[in-house]
Amino acid sequence: MTYQVLARKWRPQTFEEVVGQEPITRTLKNAIAQGRVAHAFLFSGPRGVGKTSVARILAKALNCLQGPTPTPCNVCQVCQEITVGSSMDVLEIDGASNRGIDEVRDLREKIKYLPVDGKYKVYIIDEVHMLTKEAFNALLKTLEEPPPHALFILATTEPHKVPVTIMSRCQRYDFRRIPTSLIQEHLKKLVEREGWSLEEEGLTLIAREAEGSLRDAQGFLDQVVTFGGERVSATEVAKILGVTDRGALLSALQAIIQPDGPALLELVDQLYTEGHDLKRFYQDLVLYARHLLLAGLHPEARHLAEVADAEWEELVRLARGRPLSHLHNLLTVLLQGEEDLKRTPQPRLALEILLLRLIHLEPLMPVAEWLRRLEALEARLGQGLVSSEVPQATEGKVSEGQVSPTWSPAKDLSSENLSSRWQAFLKFIREEEGGPLFAKLSRANLTDIRDHTLVVTGDRTLSLSGARQKTRLQELVQRFFGPSYTVRLEISAQESPSPPNSPSPRKGAFDLAALKQQALEIFGGQWLTPENPEKQEDRE
């Protein structure tokens, strides 16, 4: 007898045998039992998850001589013909090869004929998204109002390519990827039925490599048994599938964490010499770095990693005592480097550089530690500008115990010297900047210089609006006093003393002359009054 691959030999024949699609099979069984079967279905989902198998089981359930029944007998003539694909009442059409309008017209002509043996004539159109636009349009009317004996089951892996007008005429069922654990469990049953011997770790590799497709997993199992016979080790499974040996991945993680640069380079050389795909190794390493982070977060979360027990125990051991921030940083850098490795013409060199970069990663500092250091830095260097919005700002200089000046000659700290420096700086600002910045600073005084920090004291009008003014003031200070100087503004509870040689206005009076003088200093020009009419006429 001709050999049958596992996917055909063990194709499910009842709804109960379908793996991983319980919500769909349960709904269809209830619909059959209640007599609420629709005239058209759309089965969508990835490859190898049971779309065509469920379509055949549905056809058997409706046409079984004991039915319609949710549990077809699989022994009557109709069930057996559908199983082997020879039934005249169940027509499987490949949408890729019968995609034109002529084929759809032919289908419309034949659909009026009654079924031969069963109760329904079932049309299963696989890869229906391959039909042309004209073919879809020709199918619309028939799909909307088919004869009572006709049933359509459309299957596709790309539902977004199916016209909305077609989808609206069907009951849609979305088949999901089958979990790795269910695939592994199903493969274990197949191995027992066939009398083979396969390590648990090998089954895990096959199930993971299938990426949710049971048909792919059965194909891999066929391939592995053909290669290694009825007794196959996990190492042989890794070789035949082309995946990286789990031991190499764990060794790489251990060398990164220790860190051990020479061991990493030796490992890359070994993989390259043995002909492994270095890009595939890197992808597997990213996955294992994710497992390592899971092991550090929750040692009991093995079900989230989908690895063998021995591998999980090793991952937990590697993660023990390691800061989670470091493991997170490790995974982040690996993900960022994956795209670089894909584009490089020299994968070995790129892989070595990426791995060596990993061993020099520093653990991420907690946010609380960053805040503590920033506060300490601000207190030590005095770089922060005091906001005028601080409630109940009090006058007073920084105490001697808070900041220790690195230089403070008496002549530099005398009030006369500070005043002369401040007046020179104000003149510099007026020439360079002018405007509101000069107006605000002209009402303040330089009260101290400590550790290359200018302490400027003034009333509440000293407030600087926005980061731009603060940045500009810092630039001017560094240009005038030197690049190592900074400035700190302090709001005094009392009015700041007036600059030297300036008259003290009468308390409560409005000093118009001083205001005019400030305007001239800021904006320049000449003040026009009625006593100078010729100037006013010239201006007009």
C-alpha cells in the first residue's frame, strides 16, 4: 500500500478529534443539532489549523445516513466516500486553479442538480481569495440565495482579500493558531500510536518550529523519523530542523551574564564551522533572552516560555540574583540588533560585535536612584534656577555649611567689587540683549559669588518667563564671566536695594522719570515732549 504521511493518515474525522478549535466545532455541532445550519460559511485562519478538515467533517455530519448529526458514523457509504474524497455530493474546488468567471458559471449551471446520495450538495472552495473580481461577482447571487440542497464552505488564509459583499453573505469562523502545548500533546499521542520513541525535548522543538500549524508539525515529525529512525534524540531533531541546539543557547546566555567574551567568540566560531545559520541562532537567542527575563520575573511561569523542564530550571538558575533591569536591557539590545544582523553582508562579524556589546552592558539604574543623584548634583553645583512661583520665598544667602567655596578672596567678595562687576555685566546685557531681560536684571543685585556661581537677588519681578530666557541668561553669564560660571536667582522677601548712584523715589509715588530712563536704555532713541516740537514734526 502507498505510504501516507501523518497529516493524511491522522486527519480528524469527527469534531471531537479537531485540535485547538473547540469554540468553532462546538458552535457547528450545536447548529446541526438545532437545525440552524447556514447556507454559506467562510473559514479563515493560518495554514494547517483545520479549516478543510472541519469543512469535510461538516459535510459528513450533514450527509451521513444517520443524520444530519453532530457525530457522523464514519462507517456508512456516504461517510466513507467523503473521507476518501470520492463523493459526488462533496466537491472540493481549488480557488487558485479555478479562479475565472467561466468556472463559476459552470458551477452555477450544475448547482441546480440534486445530490446523488446525501441530503446536501456541499461545495468547498479552498483559497477562495484567489478568485478574480469577475468570478466573485458571478458568485454573489448564487451565494446569497442557493438552492435548498446546496451548501457553500469557503476557506482562505487571507480573508482581507475576500470582497465584503462575499463575506456579508457567509457565516465567518476565524480559526486560530494552535498553542504549542496542544501540538506537543497531539504529537506525543501520534508517537505512541506509531510505536516510536522521541525525547520530550525533541517534541517541544517540533511543536515550537511549527508556529501554530498542526499540519506543519506532523510534517516535521515525519521528516525527523525518516532521518533518525523510530528512536530519535533531541539533538538529532535540532539537526534535521536546522534549529540551534538548546545547549548552545544556554551557553551563550551564561557567557553573556558572567561575562566571558572569549567563550562567546569560541561559541560563534563553533557554530560557523559546523555550518549553522548564524541569523537563525540570533533569533533563537532573542527568544531565550525573553525566556530568561520571564524566569527572573516569575520562576513559576514555565507555561509562558514553552520550554522543557530541564531548560527552564537552567534559565531560572541563570536569572537568580540578576537585576531585572539588566535582563530587560539585555533583551532590548538584542531586539535592536536583530535588524542590523539581517542587513549585514558579514553575519559572523556582526554577531560577534553584538554579543561582545552585550557583555559590557551596565544594569539599568532605578528611577529613584536617578532622582537621588540629580538632587544631589543640583544641591552641590547649584545649577537649578529658583522659580518665582515658590510660595513664601525668604531672603537669605546659602549658609556656609551648604556650599564650600573653592575660591573666595576677600577683595573679590567685597560689596564694591560685586557692584562694579554687576554694573559692567548689566551694560554688557544691554548691548547684547536689551529688552525684558535687561529690565528685570537692572532691578536686581549681585550679592555673592560662590564656587563659580553668581547669586543674584531681587524682588518678584526678577522671575524669568520660560526656558528660553533662562538659557539666554546662562549663555550671557558664561560669555562675560567665563565658561565655568553659572547663575542662581533668589527672590528676596524685601525689595532689592537700588543700584548705586540711583535716586530713591518717594515711597508710594510713581517715578515717571525713572520709567522713561529705563525705556530709553532698553529701546534706545529719544524721548519726544511738547518742549521739542521740531523733533516731533520731523518724525511725522
